[in-house]
Amino acid sequence: MNFFEFLWIYILVFLLAAAPFFEAYAVVPISVVAGLSVIPAVLLGLLGNILTVLVVILFVNKIKQWRSKRKQEDGEHENQGKRSARARKIWEKFGLPGLALIGPLFVGSHLTAFMSVTLGGTKRKTFHWMTASITIWTIVFTVLVHFGIDFIGSDKQGFLRDFFE
């Protein structure tokens, strides 16, 4: 495998981890199974996922501020529907930590960040909890896959090396 193929694979890890619903906790273990080095794959996967989650948090926060300002100027009051009331109850019961730690497994980190800011989390706390959650789940799944491969005793270097050779 030449340098450019090698570089392209790691760029692909970054881009896939950055894409919504291709989470770092899925992309990184797959790249480890493919034969990539663990540390660069984890770092690039986390960086890609966390950067796009930060963009979502900042974007949703700006929209939330704009809507709040507009409602104040127009004198509108927020009507809460049944779904909003139910989501608010869950938010009040488990809070930001619960949503940030469990949400990415079910709906992805980007949608979880969106919900966290929408339901009342500050952008700073949401970013910290989402970063912790993405990091924890990525490391947990990568360690499980890494030791699973070692346990099986795979003597191959990964399927990507076979693909490029």
C-alpha cells in the first residue's frame, strides 16, 4: 500500500465519522477490523465526529436564540403539544447526562446534540457531555473489537490490505 492510499484510508475514517449516522463508535471499530492502526483511527474518528457535533450545537443554539427573540417581539407564547410534553418529562427525569450518554446509541450523536440544545441544555454543557459520550462509546466498542480479534487469533492484517494488494 503506497502513501496516498494509506492517507486516503485515514481521511475516509475522518469523513465517515463526521457524517451523521456513521458514528465514530461504529467507524473506528470497523477500521480496526480492516487492519488500520488503533490510535490514529480513534483520534481521527473522534475528531471528525466531535467537530460536526460542535457545528450542530452552535447552529441549533443560534436558531434557538433567534426564535426566542422573535417570539418576544411578537408576543407569542409557546404551545406545548403531547409529544413536547413527553420529551420534556424525559428530559427532566434523566437530564443532559442521561440523554447525552444513551442517546447516541439509539438516534446518533448529531440528533442527540440537537435534542439536548432544544430541550434546554447550554451549548457548553451539551458539548462537554456529548464529547464525553462519543469518546466513551468509541473507546468501549474499539476495545471490544480489538480484544475480540485477538481472542479469535486472526493472523491476517485486515481486509483492506488484501483489497489494495
